[in-house]
Amino acid sequence: MEKNKPEFEVRLGRIKATVWANETENGIRHNVTVLRLYKDGDEWKDSASFGRDDLPLVCKVLDMAHTKIFELKSQISKSTAAEPLPADEF
């Protein structure tokens, strides 16, 4: 079984947002996961818990992911001859 690969990732420092494309009967929907990377000895690990000082980077990577998702949706709309998607489809 092939592992699902992310559509793209956005990373600033140790904060990473991963965007996943999911095919639905209504078209592609995107989901986002956010992680904080850290080193435990020699091993890199991740956590979905964030400290106060992580929050500005969390906001920035989510904003960047949001922008990129809209750009992808715009490219898909332009490349197809279909009618524009309603606002709730983005």
C-alpha cells in the first residue's frame, strides 16, 4: 500500500505545517497538520503542543499554507473549463 504524500509543506524554524489533498465527491479538499520539531538527544521528534514563543510562527506557517491552498484552487479553476467554485468550496 502506497503511503499518502503531502501536497506541500511550509516550515519556519522548528514549526511545520503539512497540507494534505483529499479527493472527495465534491472535488479536492485540503487539511493541514501543524507540528513543532525538537531534538531529544540525537533523535528528531515532533509534537503538536506549542509554547508561547512558538505561537507567532504557528500563525505564520498557517497563513502561508492558507495562501498556498487558495493559489492551488485558483490554478485548478483556471485550468478547467468548469464554472467557478462557490466560496464555501475553498
